[in-house]
Amino acid sequence: VAAGCFVLLSLRSFIGPGFVGILKEELGKKMSGSQTVGQVTANRNTDKLSIAEITAPEWDQTAISPIIGKAYRIERLKEDSEPVSVEFSYDSAELGEGIPESSLRLFKWHSNCKNSFWSPVPSAVDANRHVVTADLNSFSILAVRAPLAYYLSEGEINSINKDLQEL
């Protein structure tokens, strides 16, 4: 840390305060153990956690409820049993009509079974900051979505509820 401070002070006189500010911010992220990739911030640095935007979706794009924003593959790189706190930012303009921000959740993609599906992850919404937060213990592709109920008609919901009651 002392060597880092010396380097910063030396660079300030050579390169200027703008570059030094950026360098300090990046060093701070490394030392604090956090990273931001696109719309995701996690409390682990890049040597412990990989976050990558999914550009070619592995799921059916014609699904009833779309993702809001982008999807990200998150994977642990080192043994670490503590939960990873993540924060997904979203654009409220992407919400469909009648979908309250408070209904948004983080969803995890499951593709290792006969019928692949999205499942909700326990998460919380901060509508003022437009973020969905969660503590993760397992990893996969993750994205912000609204519950399916906001995309179905009342008749479809009643039919699903009837089927569930018969199980």
C-alpha cells in the first residue's frame, strides 16, 4: 500500500490529477474486492469471480416474459464459501405497461435439465436507485425479470392455479 501511495504521488506530478484519480479508483476496486461489469456490480474482485455479459442468448428469446436489461454469466474462480453480493442495475423504461418496479427479481437460468427454465432468486429491489440486489451461493446466467404473472391474462393465471391445485 505504501508503495502504491508513492507511485500515485509520483504520477500526479508527471501525468496529472485526472489520470491519477482514475488510477486510484481502479486500485481501490482491486483492494476493496469488488468489480463492475456492464450492469452488474459484485463484492468480489476479478481474481475470485468472473462476470461476463451474454451476447448470444442460450434461452428461448420468444419466452413470455423477457429479461430486463442484459443477462450475465457469473462464476466463482476460486474456492470461496461466502455469499457473493450482486447488484444488477436496470432501466425502468424497459418495463412493460403495468409492471411495477417493486415486482422485479433476479432470475437464474437452469439449463442442465430436460426442460430448461428461469427460476427466481431471493432478491430485493431499490426502485429509487433502479437496482435489484441479491446474495448468491450458486451461479449461472442471471438476469432481471418480472414475474410471469405480469405477462399472462387472468384466464391463463386461473388455469395455471387450477392445474397446481390438482397436483
